Amino acid sequence: MSRSPVAIRADRVFDGERMRERATVVLENGLVRELCASLDLACETLDLGPGSLLAPGFIDVQVNGGGGVLFNDEPSVSGLRTIAEAHRRFGTTGLLPTLISDRREMIARAIAAVREALEARVPGILGIHLEGPFINPRRKGAHPAGCIVEITEGDIDLLASLGPAGTTLVTLAPECVPPGTIRELTRRGIHVCAGHTEAGPDELSAAFEEGLAGFTHLYNAMAPLAGRAPGTVGVALVEDQGFAGIITDGFHVAPISVRLAWKVMGPARMMLVTDAMSPVGTNVEGFDLLGARVRVADGRCTLADGTLAGSALDMAAAVRNCTSFGIPLEDALAMASGTPARFLSRPDLGRIAPSACADLVALDANGSATHTWIAGELARA
């Protein structure tokens, strides 16, 4: 059924490429109808008021949980709905629920839950991110060692089982899978990123030839950059191909290292991710992660030995942190929306332009989300 147009006015509108002053966005039937300086159409109008900023909705390709729910613990439609609603409060209109290294039967359950959520059109669910279990145990981070395994031919069928219903992203260690694995996964439509890895230039060169799409949480759980050993980080920074997610909570990566990556890669290749755990949108002080207790204090999630275990970061805060690190607001917004949209091959997302999906976030003068729309449907943030 056709819906009447709705106009949204803001002091500034970031269209995905540039900032526009005092502009109006017209939404109709879940799409952007037009972006204009003045409105000639008689329709319902929402004026966001002084200091407001309207931008494309945020897209987060690494979300382990939110709203008190961890995807590994509750791989169900209700769990996915809770996670998506928790992040929507902070401007995220599209996300990949992320399953960290777990048993094969849990991977199958998670994929089945995402398929069901996509069929039910749960707002915000774009597919699934399977982070592990085919990773390097020396770079496991908070992933349980007992779940890390070698990949088999049957695993490739399992990883590809969501098919075209949604996007599948797989994080693996290129040095820990047989040659041809990445090629076969990409042939089946899967996005593959290197993560929890010690892969160096030779392994990554071969991985790129097979279709490697990028890097999971740059700097973290990967071989670092050194003068005579460029490591995974050095290759990620210097190559002109491949995207890289980065966690800008101030704990996972030092601000100066975030700025370095931005200066080298630019907003075209660097995208913001939260690596969020269940505490996002709650006041909990701890949670269990596959049998290990995680403490939450001052926004930091750690195991008993101090190992970082995901984050309590939301995307609006990730953008604010970027600007506090010295990155221009336009670039921070692009890294939270347009860049991940291109990574996912979703030209309908991450921009405000005619015929684009009407996924939007409104921010106030302090950078906090005030309103969020998914396909033009408003929810108070």
C-alpha cells in the first residue's frame, strides 16, 4: 500500500559524500524521494530543530550482542530482534549479528536463526558474520581455544548455507586454511576477511588473489607492524585493496593509531565497527562469554586476565570518538555508513539520494542519536 510522503528538515544533512546546510529529505514508501534545499510539496513535515544533523543510518558489520543478549547464547529471532533494537537506539539501521568461534552445531543454529529473521523482515538484520572458528590459536584473543578447528569441505557448505537470503561475512586466518579456500568461499558469494591471524605479506598476497575482502578489527588479534616485519597490520595499511574495520572505543586502538589508519587508508577503505557485546543499551556490570566471565567497567569489557572481550561501544559513540581523535565529522560519518555499505555491496544503503533506502539517523549538537528510521519508519532513539 502506498504511503504519503514525509519530509524531514535538519540544520545539516550529510548525504554520504558532503554536508548540506539547512536541507530537507523527503521519504516515500520506504525510499528517499528527494533531497532538496526547500520543500515545494505539501506533506507531513518533521523539523529536527537547531543543531540537528541528519545522516545515512549506521551500518555495523561486527555486532556480538546488545540489549542484554549475546548472539552466541541466544541464536534466535527474538534474540536478534533484541540486539537490533538495542543498536537502533544509537543510530544503527543495519548490522551483521556476529557469532564468535563456537561449535559447528551452534554455527548451524545461528545461520538458521538469521535466515528466519530475514524471512520475518526483522528490521536491521542484513545477514551474519561468522568470526572464527578457523583462526590462528596464537591470536585467539577472547575466543575459546577449544572451539578453534581446522576447516573441512563440509564446513564450506555450512558457511555458505545462508545463500542469497542475506550477506555472509567470514573472518578466518589465511595461513590456517588450505590454498583455494578463500577462492571457494568468495565463489559462493561470501565476504572473507582476515582476522585473528599472523598472516604476512606472502600469505595475504595469495589471499587477495583468491578474493580476500579486507581485515577484521584492524590492529587487534593480528601480527603488528614492525620495521623489518610488516605483519598483518602493515599489509592492511599499505595495500590499495581491501577494507578494514576498526574499533574506536579508545581501548582497542590508541587514538593516534586510529588517526594513522585514517590518514593512510582514508574513509574509502576504513569502516567503523563496534565489536559490541551484550551490555550495549544496558547498565550491566558483567556477562558470561562461552564459560568465561567478562567484567564491564567504564565502558571496557575484559576477561579476568585483562584480555579485551569485545566492547560496550555503540556506533554514535564510535563516530563521536573519531571526531575527538581529530578525524573530520564527514569522514567519520562515511566510515559508519557509506563505507560498510560498499563493503557489503549494498548501493541502496549508506547514502541519502533518490531511490536509496530511507535508513536514516538524526543526531543532536552533541552527536547523540535522537531519531532513527529504517525504511522510513521512525523510532525514537
